[in-house]
Amino acid sequence: MAADSFAAPKVWLDLDQAALDRAYDQAPHAPNMQQVLKRYELASERAHGRLGAPSRHRYGPTEAEALDCFRPRSRSTSQGLLPALLFVHGGAWRGGLARNYAFIADSFIDRGCAVLIPDFAPVTELDGDLGRMTDQIRRAIAWVSANAEALGIDPARIHLLGHSSGGHLSAAALHTNWASEFSLRTHSPVASLTVCSGIYELQPVRLSARSDYVRLSEDQVNALSPIRHVAALTTPLTVAWGSLESPEFQRQANDYAAAAEAAGRAVTRCVVEGCNHFEILETLASPYGVLGQMLLERVAAVGATRGRWVSTGGASAGGAAPAAGEAPAASTGRTSDGRADLHWMQLALAQSVEAFERGDWPTGAVLVRDGQLLSTGQNRQVSQCDTTVHAETDAIRRAEAIHGVGSTQGATLYCTMEPCPMCAGALRNAGVVRVVLALRHATLKRTDLGPYRLEDFFTLTGWQPELNSGPLEGDYLALRRRWGRDPVRSG
């Protein structure tokens, strides 16, 4: 009785404060932690040597928000769009760099997959706010989904994997209304979610020594604990952990999987025997490792969607277009480059086809800055019952939602149709410096805007972007004629 009276009080389940702090400290449970992390780094250096430098893309408004994209160096255009692994690394929410996780890419690249690894600011640079950190991962997911086809990636075959704190961030980020927050036309931008060695209930984190650098209110614990939002999951879930993880991390994984199962979600549990919190990730780097084999099988199980890229042939713009995802000699600023113009206009035409098939006006737009895709846009005025959602304004809204206000300054707009006065005003305000069009009003013999030309808007406002027209004019004109012949759409 006397001994019990001196026992330390329990602060979480059967753990007192010291035990809880140990449970969320990896060092006691992975004594080789530093050696394994060094192996990550060295293996990634070798992977960079074999795979070459990844392409680097900004997905958000801050310098930290950029991702590495690895793709197979050569592939036939007949292969179509690639499946992709989007990997969110761990680091206790306060460390880790994308370049030190390149070692996971090898086996996926060898089997025709793209691999994307985002960088993001650590929570220690965000005033301890995990909400802001989760928002970065949301933006990364949204950017990859919106720009998948330009990267040569099938938007229906993006598989999300997060390890450790990256597992928490991945799961928390998926509890998002993608349509309202990012203008994505999908209930989920990923085909599957795999979380490995993560944290899914934040209350013990709030009570542990990690509260020294992670600031969590009760509202944030509720909003950012994935286990409390399993009903919102719309993709197949795999929960993985190592048999040598701390008992608390194993409990977290089991409870998250059980909660998702109780909510009727499709769940796969994967216990990797003989691996601690860090060693488990090395099994992802091999096609014969437990995680590597499992993810490759999952990627193979999700079939390719119908390609939405429009084949133009050589006659449309004087030369062959690069394959989807193939890096064109992209134009920047006011420099005209026919090959890059054709590449981006091809993407704009694909947006027009989607709008046409949905029942909207068949107009598509693409915003590019410094040779990198900012956003795509489509006319949605019928489907969204909003006459202001033209392709140009849709592209601007998407760019600013993902990259921040001001991100379109100095950009080039590729649009299949000459902008109306409303859209021209929006482009001027957005700071667009170059406009490339497939089709002009005069060529279409459009009369609903009277004698208006884009040049008239230039004269009226003093806005003087570079203006080019002609790429894919014939292809887009054929689409407009199809749309005009359809009695449902032509009304």
C-alpha cells in the first residue's frame, strides 16, 4: 500500500510521465538509429548517381515547399501515363530532407513508376503548429494531382506513402475537401494510402516531452488526429509497422487500423518482423523487401485510366510534341519557343476536352512560370453554375490556392480560346506577361463579343503582354465545331 502511494501518476493509459516520454523517443527502441539514418544518406547519394538529378518543382508559396520528381529516363510514348509513388518522409516533424530519401526510388523507377518526394518546413520553423505543417502536405498532394499529366503521371494512379511523422501528416492531410479547398474534381487525389510507423492519435504527443516543440490545443488534437476521422477515408488503407517498434507505436498502428475497420474501410495490416522504426523503411527500397513488394503489387493492381492527352501529329504546329512528362525546352518570360508552346498547349487542349465531355464550354488554360507548370484551368460555368469560372480564371484561382497570391506574376498563359474582357482583366491583375492562344475570335467568326479583340483591351488598359497564336489551332477548331453541333450543348 505504501509503495502504491508513492507510484508516479499515470498520464496516458498505463504510462506515467517518464514512461510516456520514453515511448515517444525512438532512441531507446532503435539503438542503431544514427547508423541507419547514415545508410539512408549514403544510399541516396548512390541513387542520385544512378538515376540522375530529379526535376524540382515548387508546390507552395514558401521556399521550403518544393518536391523532387524522379522518372524513368527513357520510355516509349505508347506506354502512356505513369503510376507514381508520393512519399512523405519522417523526422519527428522537425527534420529530414527529400534528397536523403532518394534511395527508395530505385526499384520503383526500374518498374516504370515515377517517385515524388516533397520537402517541407519543419514544425520548429512554424511556431510548433502542426496544422500549418499538414497544410504543406495538402498543397503537395493537390499540386501533384492537378499537374500529374504534365509530369507524365496518371492522376488516377498516385499512391501516397508516409513514414513516421510523415505517416501522420499523410493521413491527416487526406481529411480535406479537395473540391472546395483546391478546386480538384475528385473525392480523393490518391489511389491508396500507406502509413508506416506513424502516430494517429495526438493526445499522448500533447502530453509527452514532444510538447516542448509541438504546440497542440485540444481543437488541434481533434482536427489533426487521423484516428478520429477514419469515416472520411475514401481510399484503401495499409497500416504498417515494425515488430521492434516501441509498444506505444505498435498500439497506435493497431488502434488506427481497428478504427478504420470499424468504420467499414478497406484496411490491410502489415507487420514487418525483425525491424525497428528506421530499419522498416529500408524494406521499401528493395522489390523483395516487405514494403517494396507490397507497394509494387498495389501499384500494379490499379489499372491505367484512359489517356487524356490529345495526339496532334506533326502538321498542327510544325513538329512533334514531346511526350507527356518529358521535359520540353520550356519558354520562360517573354521568350518564344515553339516546342515548349506546343507542349503546354497540348495540355490546355486536354483540359478543353475534359470540359467538353463534362458539358461545359470546351475551353482549357495552363499557367507556366520559369518553365514550370503552376496550374491548369477549365471552363466550369455550367457545372458550377457560375458564369465567372472561365478557363483563365479557374487557372488563376488554382495557382493562387496552391502557390499563394502573387505566384502568377511573370507567368505565361496558354489558352485554347482568346480571353474575353473579363478574363483579360483577371490576367492583367495576375501579372501575366505572355499569352499564347490556339484560336482567335475572328478565326472562329464569333460575334457574341462584337468586334472585340484582345489587342483592344491592351490599348484600353496599357497592359502589353507578348501575344502569340496558332499552336493546335486546327485541333481546337475541330473540337469547337463538335461542340457547336451537339444540340444539348449548343442550346
